[in-house]
Amino acid sequence: MKLILKLLTGIVAGIVIGFIVNETVMEYIMTFQLIFGQFLEYVVPFIILFFITSGVSQMGKDGGKLLGSAAGISYGSTVIAGVLAFVVAALILPLFISGDASAIDEGNGFSSLLEFEIPPALDIMTALFTAFIFGIGIARTNATTLKTFFDEGRNIIVKLLWTIVIPLLPFYIASIFAELSAEGTVWETLASFGLVLLLALATHWLYLIGLFSVTGGMTKRNPLALLKTMLPAYFTGIGTMSSAATIPVTTEQAKKNNVDDGVAESVVPLGANIHLAGSTMTITIATMAVMMLFGDLASPTFGEIFPFILALGVIMIAAPGVPGGAIIAASGLLTSMLGFNEAAVGVMIALYMAQDSLGTGCNVTGDGAISLIINRFISKKK
């Protein structure tokens, strides 16, 4: 929660700064924005490479049909959640966001004091495919040396995120909003913030009610009672802003829904790493809102967003157990698949981080439903 307050402070400070400073000061602000944006773009492929490789290799080692089925259902649930978010956003957003809105376009804002570029060592798709090749290969060959390399690489990236990226995010957000304020487009962006947050929260609960209704039908139990049992996990997720940190509570509540101990203790930790349906819904809605505000596409089509959702479901494996990990990992897709510039990515980060706790609550509550479904399949086989 402290991070959210820092981000909100950054937004307010950025707005004020944009109103009062002159063009010379804005050049310094834009220089920081450029350097940090380039650094973030450089780091993202390593997040994808190390986190996905480490995660996939671990699933293969501990896995089997149980975890394989859980992974497949989790991915399917995440994609369905993304599609639901697209439908809701496509119906609601055009009613409030005008199609001719244009906030910041490349080349129309303030300039920085220098030209600075850090070419990423890997592009996003190369990092993704490399991660799966090595992850599956490590699992099948029991390559302990390589596994140690990727696990330790993951630890280094986590340290980097906590010591550099996360602390500097409020300043980066402040620089984005200073530019928006100086350009005179900040109020329209803030109005869209409120709309996206309300829409994301409503979509989260629409998804959870639907998911537990399906689960209740499969298990022949009251879906509202099942959902009520998972509420402690929901509120713990909101408080911690981390699916990983909520694993003990989620596991315990799943057991209270009569999920076998072994199933709960295997499926819930897996879901905490790959089942980020709430995060996917928020990113999808925020993406469409930012495209309407910033880009040439006033009404993003399903054909443009659906491949993004499919890739997002995979990239979520690389969402580390730190606040905002999902949007940081997804920023590579925003630039590579949808053509987002640095300003649009910055607004996406602010939009996502403002509700990160709500998305986490949705993620972990959904993990309880996944464990119920897997438990039903196992009981049926027995």
C-alpha cells in the first residue's frame, strides 16, 4: 500500500510540476524519463527469460498430469478473463472516451537534453521462445547447472526490481504526468483513470461469479458459499499486493472448501505464478483505454487485442512476486505488439499500479476455483 501512496504522490507532484516549470526544467525531466524508459525496456526481456525459464523448469520437475492440467486450466481461465475484459471495455469505454482524443504523440512533446538508447539484448519474442526451450529442456534433462543459473538469474532480477525499478517508478510516473500537464491533456487522462478502475473492479467480480458458478455446477455445491470461503484470500491479496505472499491463506481457504491437502498445496502455488486472470483483465481494459486516448486506433478491434491477450497469458508467468510485476513484464508486449510509446507505457504502469491490489485479490480467489476443479477431476478418477 505504501507503493500506491508513493505513486499517487508522484502523479500529483507531476501535475503540479508540469503547470509551474519552464521548458528548460521540462528538458531535464524528459531526460530522466528517457533514461529510465530505456533501462526498463532493456530489463524486460531478462525478466521474461529468467522468470519463465525458472518457472517452466520447476513445473516440469515437480509436475506430472496434475500440474499440467492445472497449468492448462489456468491459462484457459486467463485468456477467457482477457476476452471478457475486451467485451466489457468495448461496450463501455467508447461511451466515455472520445475517439478523437490525442494526448502525447511521438515527436510532439518536449525534447530531452541528450539522445540515449540502450538496445535490448533480446527482443520480446526471442526471450519468450528461448525461455520455453530452456525451461522444458532443463526439466526433461535434469540439467541442474543450467537450472541453478536461471534460478540465480531470477534472484538477481528480483533484486534489481526491488532496489532500482520499484523505487524509481514514482519518479517515472511523475515525469509522465508532468509532460501530460505541460501539454494540457492531464485532466482527460485522470478522468479515464477513474473509469478504468471502476470497470476493472466490476469485471473482476463478474469473472469471479462466473468462474465459481461453473465450479459450483461441476462440484454440485453452492457457488456463493464457495466464493465466500475464499474471501479471506481475496482481502489478503489486496493487503499484500502479491499472489506469492498470499499462498498460505489461499491454500488454507481452498482446504476449507474440501480440496484435498495435496491438491491445494500443489495447485495453489502454481496458480500464484501463472493464473493472473485479474491482472490480465485490468491490463486489457487499461490497454484499450490508453489506445483510445493516445493512439491512432479510436476503437481497438478484437483481431488486434486477442493475439495480445494470448501472449499476455504466457507473459504472466514472468510476473515476479513484486508489486507491479505483471505490468512491467507486459510492457514489452505493449511496445512490440501494439506500438506503445514511452508515454503510453508510463500511463499504463500508473493505471495498473493504482489497482494492483484489487487485481491480486482476484488472482488468488480464482486460484481457489482452479484447485476445486482439479480436485473434482481427481475425485472422479478415483
